[in-house]
Amino acid sequence: MSPWFYPQQMGRVLLLAMEEILGREGMNSVLERAALTSLADHYPLPCSEKTFPFENISSLLQALEQAYGPVSGRGAALRIGRACFQHGLREYGPRTGGAEAAFRLLPLPRKIMAGARALADFFNQQSDQRVSVQESEEKLLWKIERCPLCWERRAPEPLCHLAVGLIQEALYWVSGGRYFDVKEMTCIARGESTCTLAIDPAPLS
């Protein structure tokens, strides 16, 4: 049993986002593969109690890959990550500070950095996930030091596609509709010390 948890509300956001992308039938198939059918009609409550274990999150994403295959599963995880951000805004928006006028008026480079740090702080404060943000060689590095997405998994390639989708959608929202290149460079599942996402702060469009 993992010693680390998301709050019930974050678990709820994840399941709602998965159902939005996969549909009810696809969602039930993933829950069955993950041995989490007890969640099918009992999504977590919208509360801050940290009782949704990291292994549930990792199992759901592993089951997603098994159900749809590596390529389609990766695409689905990216879309789920984007949907997670939108559901998270509805659940948590007022607590993040991203809608404050002072934030919205910042120049784009400062807004990207401030938004990344605010999101990292949010995860650090609300969950047992640990994130730091650094600048390096013209990239912004989002480092997940305790990662629920690939918890106790091993793979030759990075696995945290949901995080990539989440950050892409967050940047799209922060920038007012611009797209950014986000790539996972290192992954704990690959034996590396962090799951590191490299963000190009210059928008693609």
C-alpha cells in the first residue's frame, strides 16, 4: 500500500476526466483492468481528505495502456491530462490565484513562470505529489519528485503522458489560447530521479 495520496477531490477530477475522454463503456473497461470496479458507481467525494492512493492512479494509467495499446493509450492519456486541467479549474479554480487581475496582466514569459510555480505549489499543498520548477538552458523544467502517474512502474520510455497533457492545457489557458511544446525528458519509471517535463516558453502559435 502506498504511503502517498491524492485528496479525494483530485481522484474525482481524474475519474471524471477519464470518463469524459473514454466514455462510460471505456471507463468501465479500464476500471475492470485496474481491479478498481468498486469506483464505477462511487467516484470519490469532492473533499480534501487525502485517501486516494498513488497506486490507484498508476494502476488506472497502466490499465489505459493495456486497454488501448501503447500509442493510442498515450494519446488518450494526453487528452485526459487536458481534461483534468479543465475539471480541476471547475473544482479548484478560485484557490489557484490564476484568475486574479494582477496575474492576468503579466507579460507572457512571466505569466508562464508564475503559472507553472502556482500549479506546482498547488500540488505540493493539496497532495503528496512533490513538484519543483526550474529554468535551464532556455527551458522551463517541471520536475515531479514524487510521482503518482508512474508509481512503482518500470518502463524503457517515459510514462507520464497525462502530466504532459495537463501542462499543455494549463499553458493554453494561462496564455489565452497559445500552444507550447512540452516533452517528458526523464521518468522515475525509467530509473531516473525525477519525472522531468521540459517546457519551451516560446509558444508554437
